[in-house]
Amino acid sequence: MKMINRKIVKYYSRFAVILLLLLAENSYGENQNRVASPNGIIYADFKMAANGTPEFTVLYNGLPVIKNNRLGLMREDADFSKNLRLVSASSVEKIEDQYTLLYGKKKNCLYRVHKKVYHLKNSEDKELDIIFQVSNDGVALRYFFPGKSDGLKLITDEMTYFNFNDSTRAWIQPIAEAKSGWNRTNPSYEEHYYHEINIKNLPTNKPGWVFPALFNSGHYWIALTETAPDRNYCGCRLLHDSLSTGFKIGFPQKAEVIFNGALNPESQLPWYSPWRIITLCDNLGTLVESTLGTDLAQPPTISDISYIKPGRSTWSWVLFKDDSTIFPVQKRFIDYAADMTWEYCLVDADWDRKIGYEKLGELCSYAKSKGVGITVWYNSAGDWNTTPYSPRNKLLTKELRETEFKKLKQLGVSGIKVDFFGGDGQSVMTYYQDIIEDAARYGLMVNCHGSTIPRGWQRTYPNLVSMEAIKGFEFITFEQTNADKEAAHCAVIPFTRNLFDPMDFTPVCFSEIPNIRRKTTNSFELALSVLFWSGIQHFAEVPEGMAKVPAEVKKIMKDVPVAWDETKFIDGYPGKYIVIARRKDKVWYVAGINGESIEKTLEVNMSFIENPIKSLLFTSELNDRSFNIHNIDITRSLKVTMKSQDGFLLCISTR
């Protein structure tokens, strides 16, 4: 009898477990309202709440990571946030996209994804589609208004919400108050990050929080960002209520407009929103190696890319400031670029007043004879800030741009650096694209400073070689506080700002900085040449400083690429340390930095290196301003010790 009872209990226990699993599956909308990644690990489940609000849950290995996330939009003429009904859903479509990037952390990219579209109608029978695409590294979603309209439709609010659990920690940057800061140039994505802060403890920041933002929720890493904003949408950010554990898509502040143009999104129908990207993984390697930011971007719109040459550049201003923008100094920096075999020299602000167009032409001719291209600085500003630098007011209209770009082309200029945008309103996002597209017609590359993040534009517009949108090296030259935070700041950037998009941080300084005590070692600075990526990498070091480093260091700086074939994450933790390997042709560069004040010894996995023939390791001496340089034999692992705010670089040639 006891034996029979035990069997009955065992049977019903198994039945109960199976029933619970089935109920759990059903509660997340298995059947027609689920999209799985190609490898079956990530799921996006869609459902309609009782009040007609669309929601979604993201699962990893069957476990919900962010759940019951609200969706929807408020249009000026219609409510798409509630009282919606699901009319139909498409079947799952398998998509594969192979594409090539001119520069970045990976040359040849492959995007495999499963796509599903949910067709909704509101109480007035107006249509809204919600599109999900699920890949092996995350979930992307966007909105689509089908149909046609003669007039413009205006979105007043977006309800997209990401609902984290209350133990989630964030690495996240606040956005600055619009028109604050020096000469009213904010926001320009130049604040320090909060590191590993519990989202319940985030302070109130009315303007919001910038993309990309990194989160850790239990075993999972999540990066939120957006990509592919066309002319019909503003740049967005995350809003956070300090009483909640979630983040909502937010629009710019009222002052983030130019030409008295649009702030919030407005467009005729049909109309797509940008992609909202949720990169999701249980390891940081998948995150750092992901290319979702460009996978979802629009393909190139520019047919002629022959003039686009990624490369390295000298830049006098970062250490020598305003007084260096004169003819003899710029000629010396052209010579410096030629000696380093770097492709460019940047002539910065006020060149029109201190050098002039005629002498700029002489510099371009001289640079061409040395195999160096010239890029020149512009102030984007009209009346939206009070910055004093020039050339100013030269890019405000298509006619002005055509005149200026034609002149630059005749002088032999290779590209422009445009500064001080200060906003993410739709009118500002349109202005960026106007400048980039018009520059392309004259064979000019574009780099933006005092700017927003690229959001995948580098794929759509290959002549966009970089954007700043970071508290970069120039800030270290301004205040000791920034120098004190450099190491930890640099150790979080590969996981956040530089995750998907190019970043003009202007790294690598071996020299001492006037009136500032640099805290990082020289091998830390050397490692940044590999850790950070940009279509044109402007190095901070000046001729006098480069002349003092060992010949082997100078050769590395001559050879280091900016267009990588492959990137591998080796080890790291946001804000504490990171080790990344990047390959160009048959040479691997393995770079690591220590963002903390305590010494670290790491076992660096080298098993991915095949057929090494020569390896050179750069570390720091006890004197932080000198190098240890070793020829080493590569095995399956390498033990490396990094002191406080230290780093290393390993260069490996293969057969």
C-alpha cells in the first residue's frame, strides 16, 4: 500500500511539474506570439494587456529577463498606447544580411535574424505595426505606420518601456540640460558614467540618460540603444523615474532644435521609427563582439566611396590649444604625420582667421607632396549657441554648404570636422544628415564633435568617419578631476559608447599635460590605440613626445590600423579592466587596461592565435613613463600583471 502511494505521489508530482511548465510557456505567449532567435536561446513574446496595451517579454534560455514591457505611441491625431486590438500576425521570416564596413571592429558582418510583424488597430481603426527581429545576440523592435497621408503626423510621446528587476545594476551616462555648459553647447554626450549603480539608486535626471546604456541583471548583460533614425525622427534617450526600476524611451528637451524646426518626430505616412535594440547575453564576449548597431542600420546611400580612406591623424590643438592653429605649426604637424606614415593632419578652429583660405591651399599642396591629407574644422552653429570659434555660419543652408564644399574641394581638403551641435531634436538630426550627404557629393569625409552618437549612420553614410559624443582626452587636459578618472572611464567605454559606433576620443598621450598630472602609465596609453576605434583616429601625442619613446613603440604607432578585420573579447569587467584582441590581415593586437587602483594579474587566453611567428609585448616599467619591451613565445595563455591604472599591448604576427 505504501509502495502504491509513493508511486501515485511521484506520478502526480511529475504531472504537476509538467503542468506548471506548460502554464509558464503559455503565459509568455508561446504559439503565434513568440519569435525565437536562430539558435533558439532568445525569445521575444508579444501579448495584449487587458486594457488593449501591447506588451513584450524577453527571455533567455526560457527565463524572463525583462518582462511585461509596455509598447505604444501617442500621435497628435490618434492614440496607439491603449485600446488597441491585435488584428493579425505574420509568420516568422528568416532573414540573412551580409555586408562590409570600411572601418570598425569587424570588416565582414553577417546578420541572421527571425522577423515577425504584429498588425494592430486602435479604436478608430487606424493602423500600427510592431516589428520584432530576434538574433542570437538580442532583440530589436520598431514601429511602422502603414498607409498614406498628405499632411504630417506628429508623435507626442513614445511608450516603449524596459522593465528591469530591482537588483539590476547600470553603467549609464546622464544627459546634460539643454543649452547648459560652455556657450550653451549641451547636450553633447560628455558626462561621466555612473558605474555599477543599482537602478533604484539612480538620481533624478530630468533630461534623461544616453544611449548606449549597459545593465547587469542576474546572470545577464543587456545593452540598450537605438539605430537608424531617418530624417523623420528625433534622437531619443532613456527616461527613468527614481521610484521605478524601468526605463522609458524619451524625446529631447524643448530647446534641442535649430532653425525653429521640429523637435518631436513628424512625418507623412508610411513611417518607420528607429530600431530599439536590446543586446542580450550571458557573457560579455557576445556583447562586445556584437554588431547589432550596424546590422539594423540602413545600407549605404552613397555610391562613390573611393575617396573614403580610414586612417590616423595628427592634431595640434589637444595639447597646444588655440595658439597652435597657425601655418608653421600645422606644417610641422604635416611633417609629423608623414614621418609616422599617418594619413591625415587636422587643422582646427579659427584656421580661417589665423591661416586663411589661400595659405590653407598651400598647406594642402604641401601635405599632398608628403602623402598626407588635410581635414579642417567648422563651427556648425547658427544662433543656437554662442561659441566664438570660426569658420562659423558656413554650413547653415544647402547653398552655403555647396559654396564652401566646392571651395574646399578645389583647395584639396580631404574632410571636415564639424562642432557644437547641441541637441537631438528632429531638426538637428536632419541637419547632420544634410551636412553628411552634401559633403559626400564633394568627396569630403565628416567627423562631428560636440555631437550626438552616430546610431549606425557610419554604415548608411560611409563618409561619416567618426563622432565625438564622449568625455574624451581634451577634458583630461582641462581638469585634474578628469585625469584622475581617466582609467576607470576608459575601462567602461568599450562596453558602452564605443560598443557599436565610432568614437573620436583622441587617445594616446605619452607626454606630460600642461598643469595636469596624468595618472595612467605609458603602456595604458599605448593600449588605447587598439581598444578604441574610429574611422579616423586622432592621436593626442605631439612630435616632441613621440620622439622620446622607444623605436619599437614608435613603430607600433606607425603600424596600428583603424579598420579591423576581426575583434575578440578576451576578458574584462565594465569600469574595472578590459582585454580585447583585434586582427588586421595576419597581425593580432591584444590590448588591455586596468581601470582600478589595485594591481591585477591576468591569465590572458591566447588559444585563438594560430601559427604565431613573432610576438612583442609592451608593458610599463616601475617608472610609469617608460616601457618594458619583450619578445615572447605565444602559448595557450599569457600571464600579464598590470599595476594601478596600467595597461599592456601585445603585437603578434602570424603565418
